[in-house]
Amino acid sequence: MRLYLASRSPRRRELLHQIGIDFDTVVFRDGMRADSETDETPLAAESPVDYVERVARAKALHGMKIVEERRLPLRPILSADTTLELDGEIIGKPVDMADAVAILRRLSGRTHRVLTGVAVHHLRRTEYVLSTSEVRFRTLDDEEIRHYVISGEPMDKAGAYGIQGRAGLFVEHLSGSYTGVMGLPVCETGELLKKLGFRPI
């Protein structure tokens, strides 16, 4: 089985390799030339659950559009989106180092939810699944937050941390999917592919 991954995330690539799935990557433009179809700006009054589903589905559909425009072989296209929810608020990637510090201070000593939506589009049909995990951070002091932010690790990650990296030291309790918090819940992803007739194992 081979599919397309509509994501730049090295964590998602690593997790797909881990479960034995071969793939080619479809890369979206970012920055000033970003594709409007994959804009990750939350809509007014949009809930975190609705947000991750909308973005994950949009990435899958736009990825398929790119595949068709380039006349590439048609295969399933997988996309995902991860966000944090704290006090009902969507917390995405930090915009700068000061924002990363502010986010980590808010997460310190508290429980937050990590939502990862996974969409697979194949033969004009999109299947979707949501992974929800609860993560509790121990209390963090300003010095360790500063050192972590200086490492650069938080800057491209929802919620300003990567559980598989140094921030593993912050996690006091996790209920849910560890790989979902990383960015791709492998159990749910495998079940989603089975719905489309593909068996990873």
C-alpha cells in the first residue's frame, strides 16, 4: 500500500514509517504564498473540535487537487491537523518566542486537551476520525520554560511543545493517544485506512 501524505510534519512521516506505510509527500505552500484552501486561521466562534475537522478535511481535498493537477497516480491522500484546547480556546503554533513562553506558562500545572483530526480522501470519498487526549503538565518554573523555548523545539508545534522531545519532562499524566499528541494517532489512522479497504499490516 502506498499513499500521499499532505503534511510537512517530520513526526507524521516518522509515525507512518513506524507502522510500515509507504508514502509520497504533497507539500503545500506556506508563508506569503500559502494556499488559501489550507488556511489554518480559526473561524469566528469555531469550536476546537470543528476546527480540527475542517482543517484536516481541507488539507486532504487540497492535496488531492494538487495530485490531479500534476497528473500523478491516484492513491489515497492522508492529512491531519493537531490543536490544543485550554478553557475552550484553540491554541495553535506559537507566533514567536514570547508567545511560546506565554503558552507554556498557561499550560503549567494544568490539564489541556490535544485534538488530532485525521482525514483520508480516496475515490471521491473522505473518511475522518478524531483523536482526543488529555495531558497534564507539572508546574513549570520560568527558567525551564525559557531554556525550552531557546532550544527552538516549541516553535513549529501546536501548544508550543513536542511530547516526543524535551517537553516529555513536563508531562505528569496522559490519558489517550501518545502518537495522537505527537500529531498522528496510529491506531485510529490504521482503522480509518481499513474503512477504505486498505490494511497497513
